[in-house]
Amino acid sequence: LVNGTITVEAAQDGVKGKDCVAMFGAGLNVTAGNDGIKSTESNDDTKGFLQLEQGSATVQAGGDCLQAETLVWIADGTYHLTSSGTAGEANSSKGIHCGGDVEIAGGKLTIDAAEDGVNCTGSLELQAGEVDVTSAEDGIQADGDLTVSGGAVTITTTGTVAASAQDDFQPNNFGGG
């Protein structure tokens, strides 16, 4: 998707690409009953990615707003992601859901998610930009490394600490004490 403005209203998935979905400078408005923007190729590590650069997107999804198998790459632009599903349903309701890595190299992301704001099985790296997450479960969950080398992150959670993180989270247990 290059330049221009695209509006999608879908009963199921809004924008779906098997190998990838790439957006450069476009404006995208998606309202979807299930996932907003997704890439589904899981048999090739060089495919199944989302690349969003210098554009804007407003995604309202009943499932995940952004979903990729290998990589979500965001560089510059403005993105408003609202996942309005119900936590615990059969479909995932995350702002960003990736089976690999998430890399944010700039831009402004505003995420309001029924489950996790950002969830990836790989690593998450924030190099620049602003990420504002409101979620019912985890704000950001990376199964691999979580690196913030620049930018700003604000997280507000409205639910409880996920069971998977309860052993690691103890109030007043930061900084070795």
C-alpha cells in the first residue's frame, strides 16, 4: 500500500496478505470483525511480516489489530489500534500479536486492547517513537528480549497481572530489593 487513503470495513479480517503486508505513506482505516491487518505465512522465516512506514492507520478490530507470523516492523507514522474483543474468547484480542519479533523504529502508536497491548514470542525492540498502551491484561509481553534504547512508553493496565508473570511480579520487588 503506497500513498493514498484506503478504508476497509470487513465482517472478518480487514487486510490480509500471506507473504506480507507493507504500507509506505498510505492512510488506512480498518474496521474488522476479526483481525485488522495480518500476514499469515508461517512456513518461511523471510515472509509473514507487517511493515508499516511513514503512514497512518486507524484499526478497530474484534480480534488482533496487527498480527504477523514473523515480524512487525513500524517506522514513523501514526497508528491508533483498538481491539474490542473479549479477553479469553477463542479469538485473540491484542493490539499487536506476532509469532516472531516486533521492532519499533519511530512513530506514534496508541493501543487500546482487550488483552495484551503488544505480545510477541520473539524479541521486542523500541528504538524511537512513542507507544501508549492501555490493556486489560499485559501492556507489553515479549517472550524474548525486551529492549528500549530510545523513545517513550506509557502503559496502563486495567486487569490483573497475567498468571504467567505472577511469579516474577511482586510489589516493591524492583531494583534487587
